[in-house]
Amino acid sequence: MLTAMLLFLFSVTASANTIISRTDTVTGQGTLNISGYLYVKSSGSGAVFADVYRVVNGTEQHVARGSNVISGGPRTANFNISINGLSQDTYVVRYSYGGPLSSITITSVGF
């Protein structure tokens, strides 16, 4: 029984950060604002993450990470992520989530 519980706990922990198959490329400076909505499928909490990269000599360099914690479900919830202090450049934004979230839609990304 203990082994089964540990296997379950490990599988839940291992899948805590699910990559969303969407990537945005934006150019600008200042505050990057990302908004959208998602469906929380159970009563737990989860988070949406936006990782921002700058491409230098063909290599992506991580610049910043923004997140928004969503709790209470089942329900549809809006989210907003702001990442401040970005210099003038072109950025690649990759998304992921953790927790009981699904049906994530990004509606706006920009400076």
C-alpha cells in the first residue's frame, strides 16, 4: 500500500509542469502583459507560467518568468501575467501550467 501511494505521489509531482504547445514572439520594451482564461477542473490550486527568452546568436537565453496562481474550481477563470523591466528586443514566450488546469487560452500578449 505504501509503495502504491509513493508511486502515485511521484507521478503527480513529475507532471507538475505541463508545457502548452503555444509559443509567441513579441517585440518591444517595458512591461509584457499576457492575459487569457482557463478551466480549473477541480477544487485544488494551480498556476500558469510564462517563460520569456531572448535569442542571442541563435540560442535562447531565459530572461524572466511570470506566473498567476488560480484556485477553486470547477470553474472558468481569467488570468493576467505582467513581466516588468524588459529592454527593447524581440522575445519568445513559452507557456506551461501546473495543477488541475485545462483548456487554457491566451487572448492577449504584448507590450
